[in-house]
Amino acid sequence: MRRRDPSRQEVRETLRQAEKLVKNSLETAKTDSLSEAIRQLYQVFPKEQWLARAVTRYLLATVEEQSRHTWLVKGIPELGDKKAYYVVTQVGDRYECSCYNAPFGWTRRKNICTHIAAVMLYKRRRYIDEYISDENNDY
């Protein structure tokens, strides 16, 4: 089922929620899988605002897995997206995003776009949830 596009108000509210979630995840020892995924991503990319934008994309359910190494990330105009969807691919440990082919794509590549960050967050949270589930089944 396709999700409807969020309103501007929903995007603004979700961004505020994401900023609080990032701050709380970094300042407290919350043990939920999303907070753990946020902390893990922050260890590699210590940029709170960038991470909040990735969390916003995640909370708005913009990431759709197409195959093991390909995802579609729905564009959000309020976050500066010009296209309806962006394609993120993974080859080995490297990610590529179709936004790199747009004007100023070199800047997004250099700083790693939040489309890729949302995919990384999606993957990390899923991995943590699967690990916890497997660990609980061992008892």
C-alpha cells in the first residue's frame, strides 16, 4: 500500500520529533532499537542535524527496500528534494544515491546525503531488531 505524501506541517512536526529523538538517544541510555541505531550512526557521522534529517525520512517511512542492495527513498520537498524518488544502491561497503547525478551532487556525495543516511538507519535498526529477536528465541 502506498503511503500518502506528508503535509508540510507533518514534515515540520516530524523533524522536531526527530531532533528530540536524536538528542535523547545521544544523552540517555535508552535501549530501544531506534535509539541504538541512532547512536551507532552518530559514532560514524557525528552530525546531529544531518542525523535528524535522516531520522525524519525514516519516521515518515520513506525507505522502501527493493532488493538486498537497492532501496527507493521517497523525496520530501520540505527537505530540499526535487525528485519523487531517489535510488540508493550498495556495492560492498559503499553506497551510491541517484541524487549524486543532480546539480551539486558532488556536495551531497562529499557529505553523504540523508537519503543514504535513512537507508543506513533503516538497515541498522532492522539488524538490531533481528538480533534481539534471535537472542530472545535462544532462551
